[in-house]
Amino acid sequence: ISLEEHERMLSLIQELADLPCTVVQQNLNKY
């Protein structure tokens, strides 16, 4: 794959990795 595609995939993976963290934080803030 090209470097550009690699960068895009990395940013996507980072966004997906960040999602559970924010969801957990939101749930903690509710209680």
C-alpha cells in the first residue's frame, strides 16, 4: 500500500481506539 493509505489507516485505527475510552468516560460521568 502507499504511504498515504498507510497514514489514513493509522488515523482510522487511532479514532477507533479512542472511541471506547470516550464512551467509558461518558458512562463514568453519568454516575
